[in-house]
Amino acid sequence: MAKVLVIDDDRSLLRALRLGLQSEGHDVSVALSGESGLSQTAIVQPDVVVLDIGLPDIDVLEVCKRIREWSDVPIIILSATGAENRKIAALDGGANDYVTKPFSMAELEARIRVVVRNRSGDSEVDDGPLLEYGNLRLDLIHHEATLAGRHIALTGKEFDVLSFLARHTGRTCTHQMILGAVWGAGYGQEAQYVHAYVHRLRQKLGDENGQLIRSVPGVGYLLVHDEP
């Protein structure tokens, strides 16, 4: 199981998360502020950080930024309903995923499993000319994609979108992140482009139900490489 650091100023929630995650076998540490959380991240060296979006001392974006200066530890944001812009900014700033309050312990546990499992395959590391995640194989030199050995005919943009998601497997990619990487810095509000290309990719990959390329409503998409 994982070493989990939870950073939140809500003592009741901290207690509940500690008990719930410990019951699943995790080693849980807690911090009540951003500064304390940063220190604990360095001391504990957790496998995942669960970070509340509303801390009393430091803005969550600053916490993410400072952690990312020296660590690639997965970060899961806990956010209040209606804070969509903040969630997107946190994901763009280095967070890996988010959970909206109220949430079930089972949901948080599942998200922890995903980010921890995929940490070693994080796309921030150069994967070389080939990307392989589960049955999906992408040849970055020849722009060729195969799924379970079957060749998938993709346009240039389709391949670029899929390879970007693959490089960030297990991490939520916002519309802005995908637009900037595939279409360029002049794009950021044209989410409909991303929706259209993901729709076409799902059709070609036989993923109409979105089990391989998952939708994160209002935010972006997530490639889950161990799904059928």
C-alpha cells in the first residue's frame, strides 16, 4: 500500500481520511497547513499527496508549484463544488487529479491507486520513440498506433492528441493543456476542438463508452492504460 500525506485544515475531515485510508492499509500522515504540508512532503517522502484546495496560509497553486520544483510525487486535489476554475488551474500547475467534496472513501482510494500505479510511467519522463501502455502502442517516429496488435489509422492531429494523453497516462489533462500542446500557444478556449478529436479517437479505438479515454466533466480527459 501507499504512504499518503493529507494536507487539510479541517480536523474532522483529516480524522476521517486517516481512519478510512489506514483501514485500507495505507500509511497516513497529515498536515494542517500548506507550510506544514511542504515540510512533511520533504520529510515523509510520500507516495501521494492529497491536498485541499482551500488552505489557510498558502494558495494551493503555490503549494503545487513548490512541490513540483523538487518532487514528482502525485498530487490529488480535494475541491469544493463550484471551484472549477481553481481545479483547472491546479491541474495545469502540476496536480495529477482532483476529487470533489463530498466524495466517498472508495472514490478517493481508487484515485490514489491510479496515480500511484502510474507514477513510474509518468509522461514527464522521456519515454523514447515508443509509448506502450497496456494494449496501446504508439510509434512516435512513424506516427503509427496499434491497439492489441491492430493498426489504427489516425490523422496527424488525432495521433498528437492521443500521444499527449499517453505521455500523461493516469493524469487528468485539461482542455487548455491539450490545446496548447497540440494546436499551439494561441489556443486555449476552443474546447470543442478537443471534444471532436477525442470523439473520433474513441470511435477508431472502439472506446465509445470512454473506458480508455475517460472524460473529466468540465475539465478534460484522462487516459487509463489498464482498461480493456
